[in-house]
Amino acid sequence: MPTTIISSPHLHGPANVSNVMLRVVYALLPAIAGCIWLFGWGVLINLLVAIATALASEAAVLALRRRPILITLRDGSALVTAMLLAIALPPLAPWWLVAVGTAFAIVFAKQLYGGLGFNPFNPAMAGYVLLLVSFPQEMTSWAAPAGLRSADLGLVQVLLHSLTGTLPAGMSMDALTSATPLDTLKVQLGMSHTVSEIRGGPIFGLFGGKGWEIINGLILLGGLWLLWRRVITWHVPVAVLGSLGLIATLFHLINPELYASPLFHLASGGVMLGAFFIATDPVSGATSRRGQLVFGVGMGILIYVIRSWGGFPDGVAFAVLLMNMAAPAIDYYTQPRVYGHNRG
Amino acid sequence: MDLALSSRDHTEAAERMMQNHTDTARVHRHLWRFHGGLHLPDHKSLSSGQQIQPAALPKHLVLPLQQHIGAPAKPLVEVGEHVLKGQMIAQADGFVSAPLHAPTSGTVSAIEERAVPHPSGLTALCIVIESDGEERWVEHSPTTNWAALDASELRNLIREAGIVGLGGAGFPSFIKLNPGARTEIDTLILNAAECEPYITCDDRLMRERADEVIAGARIMRHALHARHVVIGIEDNKPEAHAALREALARLDRSDIELIQVPTLYPTGGEKQLIKILTGKEVPSQGLPIDINIVCHNVATAAAVHRAVELGEPLISRIVTVTGGGVVAPHNLEVLIGTPIDDLLAQCGGTRPTLARLVLGGPLMGITLPHRALPITKTGNCILALTPGEFGQHGPVRNCIRCGECARVCPASLLPQQLYWHARAKDFDHAQDYNLFDCIECGCCAYVCPANLPLVQYYRYAKTEIWAQARDKKKSELARERHDFRTERQEREKAERAARLAKKKAALEESPAADSEEAKKAAIKAAMERAKAKREAADVAPKNTDNLTADQQRQIEEAEARRAAAAEKEEEVRK
């Protein structure tokens, strides 16, 4: 019998970090399958490039920092970061774009701060924003969803394109890509079209963009599963979606021709991913329940402001990073009342 | 177990009045919730079916002088002395302390440092008794008429019986039965929650000796003049609840409320149970008495009954011996001081898979470094754990700020912040986040997905802060002393200067002092006077033995000067 003194408790519950991260991975699978179906093999290639880059760069930094490599890689956080970033990137992005973004996310946004638990910003979103401001052209050229593109690429063709940038003879990027619904809305509103005119275009579906609404639905499904498995709580997603929906309703009621409907906002872009998978990142988010509500509401408002009046079609990544900055202050001012201390 | 309830007649009338009051005051008790808490696998069925059995009489009993919160007891016996069962062998030293009694008759074989059950595996002064196997009792007398005693007499009986809180903390019970003249006690709560997994000693006590618990509750109520008495029991002990209900009905004690509370760790924490039953919160850094509540464990109540109505001091307790590492779990009535090894042997010994021995429950118990340690008054459970019973234990990772700990914390603390600051040795911030409201229940560490030993960090921070406070006190004292010394030195310097100035003035005024001759004559005369005086007294000053002739001369000269100066001063005064 060992005689080392081990301090209580002598009992531990079933939770561990790897399980938490793995569940996030599982919850992403339906959306990933949906993305591959909708946008083609590029999504898969992005995923593979991102995962390989994430694991390799994390291992490299850990080796430099003389930290245990395998144990840390097994926590699954690098995998999650890679997956979140990969499905946020254009499906026909060149490999180096994915690699640069992922490496930046892991090395600069995470490991240089001290690794998992010490990063003030969500690594995937930091990587995304870096790419967005550095390579705007590559980042805004989205693959057209299935049914809206005039040509299809096979797995090998996409791989070749990713690695070398060459397309099969007779195919152009124009045939494969289209503007995203949010982009279209922004540009056309700028050209004095009304919302109803724009929404009449071929890329729009029932609530949001054609196909996009399905992806957002699948992400919502995964998010609900995370809620059910108690990996996340309702506070952040409800606050994000609720505030975004509310503010969008408000403006939509004021002027429906200038402001898109709340359902369009909720079903477009990265809102669902942001609400269920990014803003719920415990490391960079607020901790207390009230704090999480504040965090989510702030994010919802920022998303709407950036989308409606900002320079970018979508604002989820910026909203997340801005709220990440505010998280310590939010936590400080939303501390619960401790037992035995005066109310108020 | 037959019960001395002869005092019943005397108290009947008084209690009836209280009963009527209670009945009208409270028909149904609203239950409250505390924040957080855990539903744990309780493992109580391992031992809950085991009747209380007396443990075999051990050959040696080791009795640490400190088995309670407060000052260690002072031995009253010497090595070689024969003692009788129940004889006081060490007395309370100061107010917050408790006496110690011989658990059996025998001979005191040693009073020495022995290993004691302590989180750090320390040794402490113990009285060792070699039992003679006769179990001869010291003369002791029951107090049947306790209701006629006033509260302070009752408290004294309880104090002399060495009763301390048997739930785990070990605070001397008589102090908690002393509300002070101006404090009215609204509610006496008997803690029957027994919320830690595995432990069943209170469960068995209530099932088998419900009458004793109720009798003790009545005595405690009398000492406190408490308006209400509530027994709070978790709903995972239906048999104990039924036994108490039956006993209350049989003894016609409807003035004692028996309340089932939902099973949720740590309901048995004093602060949590108070919150559940009354909705009130014990103020931070305060005591239940600050909100007119007193809380005692049910086993303490039974011990009070025995002390008062049977005259038996606290020399034994019920101990649950359980866990997957022990062959046959038991509930044993154990003499204080019995080696834990003896108890394990009586439970069929341990299994080869035994990985850790714990004193107390799995959430708050302490690891025992070996099994040659004695059972003390607060030792409610010996837990022999096997590797499969620790739950999941992956590698320790960084905190991911998931906030699970804050969600389960029964004190509504932010454990992740406490951890962060404790780890950074930023103790001021740790205190800003109310470190000292942490009850060390272990909920946070249980749920932590990063497997962080959170409670260990909090204990470390608390200990460091206490040490810093001690150091600060010490250095303040040192500074005070230094300041005082400097001040004294300066004062003396000033006084010396004043004297010198005065002398100088006197010298200038007196012309006689000017002549060298007169000075020398005066010195000589003074030397002679001093010598004569010394010879007359025939006592040399203490520090001037064995002096060389030269030193002796110097001293004489100095004294002569001093005497001359004194004379001159006298002259001046004249």
C-alpha cells in the first residue's frame, strides 16, 4: 500500500477534458457531413490540412517549451480548434491558407499564451480573423452550394486545386464559386436594392441562403446534443440567438426593406457555429452564469451591428474576439453572492 | 438499550408548554436549497445492513491528548499508574479544551509522542494504556434529575465527560451549548444528514438507539432553552427516519421535528443544513449562534445522554469500517484509542487490492499513512479504498475555466478564481474571492475535468495566509519592542543630559568643588565609606565574584565617584 499522503477528495467524477473535447468533435460531425455534401470535397481537404497543421504545430511548440507532447495532444483541444477553423474557411481555399490560419491559431493564439486554459482569445477565431484581414480575396471566394454551381470537382481535382491552384481544363473559379448570402445582401443593399428584391435571388432559400440554412440547422442539432450531454449550458447560445433575434426583429419591423428578417440573420453565416461552439468556449468566455448571459448578449448585438453597418458581411469572429476581451471584466462584475455574505 | 428516563416527570410540564408553543408555531416546515451540491454514488449499502457490534477489547490503547479543537488536555496520571474505566486521565487545559478518560481499566504504560491521525502524519503526545481486561469502572453516578439542574451545571457535566462534536470537527460540545446570557436560541438542529458516501455509523445509531438520540436532544434543548428542535435527516436513510419517528411517537415527543431533506452532498455541512431547514445563512466568518441557531451531530446528542443520564464519559464511539478494500464491512462500537489495525482485523482483514486507507469519508477524509494509528473521538469511518473506487483519474491538465466547480460549489464561490490566485501565490486576491468561506467539501475537485487537486490548493493558500498572519503578528511585536527600546534609550539619554547639565550648573556654583584637593579628599572619604559599608554587609555584589585586583580597583573607584557625586548632589539640594 503506498504511504504517500493524498489530500481529499478521494473520489473523482467521470468528467475529463478529453471527453469534453471529443464530445464537441462528435457534435460537429453532422454539420461537417452536411458541408461536404453541400460544398464538395474541399471541406474534407481543409479539415485534413487543418488537423495535420494543428497537431504538428502544437507538438512543435510543446517540444520547444519542453512540455509533455502526447498527453497534451490527447486533450483534444487542438483537434477542436482545427475543425472549427476548417469549416469556417472557404471550401476551395488553397492549402497554405488553411495551414497559415491553423498554425497561427495554435502557435500564436494558444501556445504562446501558455497553452490550453491560458489563451484569452478563441484560437480558431483568432486564426480566422488573421486570414480575413490578410487574405480578403481568398477568404471571400466561397464554393457555390450544390445545385447552384455549374460544375463539380472530384476529390482528386479538389486536392490538386488546393495544392497547386490549378483547375481542370475548361473550368474557371467563377463556375465553382458564388457570393455568400450575407455578402450578396450587403453588396446589393449598398446598391439600393430592397431586402425583398435581394431575397428573390436564386441563392436564397426559405429563411437564409439556400443550403446554408441546412448547415446552420445541422450545427444547431449538434449544439442541442451538446446541451443535452451537458457539455455546454443554455446561457450563451440563448443569449446570442435571443439578442440577435430581438434586435433584428426590431429593425426589421421598423423597415423590412432595409433590414433582413430575424430568421435570415439566425440562419445565415456563422451564427449557429458561433453561438453553440465558439462562444461556449470556456477558456476565452465568461464563467459565471450571469456573465455568460452578458457575454452572449454582447455578442449578438455586435454580430448585428457588424453585419448591418460594418465593413464585413459577417461579424461572428469579430464579435467573439471583442467579447473575449471583455470576458475578464464581465467575470469580475458578475460574481455570485457567496454564502453568508450580505445580499446585494 | 434501556433508558434512564426517570427525569421525565420533572420536565414533563415544562416541555409540554414548549410543545404546545411549537405545535401552534410551526405545522409544516418549508425546505430551502443551498447552491450547488452533488449527487454521489453513496456506497452505503456496503455497511448499512451491519448492526453495531462492540469491537474487541484492545491490548493497548493510544489516547492523543488533543482529539478536539482547542488546547491539548493536561495529563493527570503518571506512567505505571493503574486507571479505571471512565477515570479522567487528562484534564481540559483552558476554556476551549476537553478532558480525556480511560476507555478501559489498565495501567498507563507510557506518556509519549506517538503517530496520530493527522493530515500531515504528525506525532503528538499520547497517553498509552495497557488494558487489564477487567473493564472495571470508576465510580460514576447518573444524573436522573437533570431537568432540575440549571444550564451551566448541565454544561459542566457535559464538559467533564469530555464530549466533543462527533460529526468530525471535534469542537468541545459544552461551548456550543453556551449561547451566553443575551442570546436566545431559536432552533437546535440535530444533524443526522450523514451526507458523505460509505459512512453509516449515524444511520445505525439512529436505527438502533433512537431513544438515546432523542434523550440527548432533550438535554441539549434544556441547556440551550431552544424554542425549536429539528432533526434533519437525508432521505436515503428511510429506516433511521422510521426508527426516530417511531421513538418520537412512543415517547410522545411531538415537540421535536423530524425533517427529511433531499439527499445531496454536502447537506451534512452545518451551514448547508441550516440553510435547508431555516433558509438562514450563517454569516461569513460567523457562527450559527449569530443567527440564533445551534447545530449538533446526532451522535453527540447520544453521547450527551450517556454522560448525563448514565454518568458515562465519552470513551467510545461508533465507527464504520467499510470500502472495497476490507473483507467484511462493519459498524463497530469502538473504545477511543483502539488501533485501527485491530478494527481492520475484526472486519476480516484487508484485501490485497487495498490502495488507500482513509479516516472519514471519501470527500473530506484524511489519508492514513499506516494502520497503527488510534481511533480518536472524531473518527467516524475507516475507509479502505481499492483503485476502482477513486473514480476517473486522468492526467492533471490546465484549468479550462469550464465553471463546473462554480456550478457545484455549496458556498457559491468561484473555485477557478481561487485556484488561479492560490496557484500564483496571490493570497490577497484569493481572499478577495472569499477563500475563507470555502468549507473544503471537495465538490469542485470531484467535477473538475482537468483533474486539478483544487482543495489542496485552497488548504495551501489558507495555511500560507495563516502563517503570514502569524509572522506579521510576530514582527509587529518585535517592532513594538524595538520602538519601546529606542524610546527608552532616548529618554534615558535625555535624562542623563539633564542630570549632567544640572551637575555642571551645580559645580559652577559651588567654589569648593573647584579645588583639586577637596575633590580628592572627597573621593578618598567616599571610598572608605563604601569599603566600610561593604565589609559591614559582607556581601559582594553578585556579578563581581572572582575579580582581578585591577578590576576590583576600577570598581572601587567608580563607586567612590558615584558616592561623591551623590554627596555633592545632596549638598547642592541643601
